[in-house]
Amino acid sequence: MNLDSIDVKILEVLQQNARVSVSELSKRVNLSLSAVSERLKKLENSGIIEQYTTILDPVAMNKQASAIMMVSLDDPSSSEDFLQFVMSNPEVLDCYYLASEYDYCIKIVTGTNAELEAILNKIKSVSTIKRTVTNVVLRTVKQQYSIAPVANR
């Protein structure tokens, strides 16, 4: 689907507040309610809008200890144990398969340093892991949850 400047504006408003009403959205982009509703349906049906979600504040949820771990496996083709561990642990927020010296990069968030240490030790005990490097996050400088929309027509 090609995006025009109005689609981009709709997406920018939704990225700031996905709970904005269609009425408010129509005012912000200077279109009728029906035109905004139609554009929203097209954006949803095309898959550009993947989901509407709620972002929780880690501090308010008492989840203030986080780390980025680089993981190297003995054999990347036998990653089932590691991936099963990643998928079954809610403390692992993100997992990326890499073309790098390391096979995976994971983001871990827990409540305390003791909990962080426990999950790091569990990860290191997974049989297929050869080596890890852990970086404890002191402060998040930038966190963006989605790509920026760009008009392409």
C-alpha cells in the first residue's frame, strides 16, 4: 500500500496515542469521520497497522533491572533449547537472530539485580550456549516502539 501525507499523519497521531477517537483523529488530519475510518481500515487490512497495544512503564511495574545479552551457540542450527527458553520466559522482551560474531541478542528486564542474575544464570545453563556477553543497562536514552511512517506517493 502506498502512503500519502494524510496516511502518515494518521499513523503519527496513532503512534502517540492509539486510543485517540476517530472523531479526534479526523480533526487532527482535517478529514471527515468516514474518510478517516476508511483510511484506518485500509491501513489495518494492508498490515501496515499490525496491532494496537499498551506500553507499560517498567518503573511503575517494578521492573528496573535490565540487560542486553549477546549469545553464541555451539551450533546455530540446533537452537531449539535456547529458543524454547527465550519464548517461555516473560523476562526476555526481545530476541534477535544476528549475522555477527554472536548468534542472538536478547533484552532482559527484571525487578531486581538478584532476579537479573538468576535469569542470566538460567540462560547460561542452556546446553547449546557456547558463550555470552552481558551488558547491564544503566539508563535508556531512546526507546522507540515502531518505525516512523514515511509517505511513498
